[in-house]
Amino acid sequence: MSRYRRGVEWQTDGLLGRQVVQSIPELTTHVGKESNKFEEVEAGIEHNPDEVWTAYADPGRDPWETLVLPVLKQLPIDRLVDATRG
């Protein structure tokens, strides 16, 4: 946790510098803040982020298809069957 708080103290104020974020494309979703609900958010009337944000997901980078299925395909079928029986 301390690496995220580097250079920030309780008395820190003003504009903080940009932080480098590392991710993989399959876990990245681009989000746009829609201005049509700006006044409602500012007034505290709208609390549901789904009503304010629009997610722009790339269907070719679905985490299920690109991360989970390749791992499942490597496992022996009998091991998968045993795991699903609980």
C-alpha cells in the first residue's frame, strides 16, 4: 500500500502528479463521463454511475475468451469434471 501513497501526506494539497498504471488490454475498459447528467450528479440527485458513465469495451478482448478459456483448455477434462462436482 505504501508505494501508492509515496509523496502524499495528510497535509498534502494541490494538484497531484500523474501515476503510471499498468494493465493488460483484456482488463482495461475505457469509460466516458457523459455530460447529459452532469447537473444531476453535481446536485447529488443522480447516484448511479451506470446512468452517467458509458463503458467502451472491446468485444475482441473479452476476459473470458482471452484469459479464462485458454487456461481451461489446458486442463485435463477429468480434472475439470472433478472440480465441478464439488
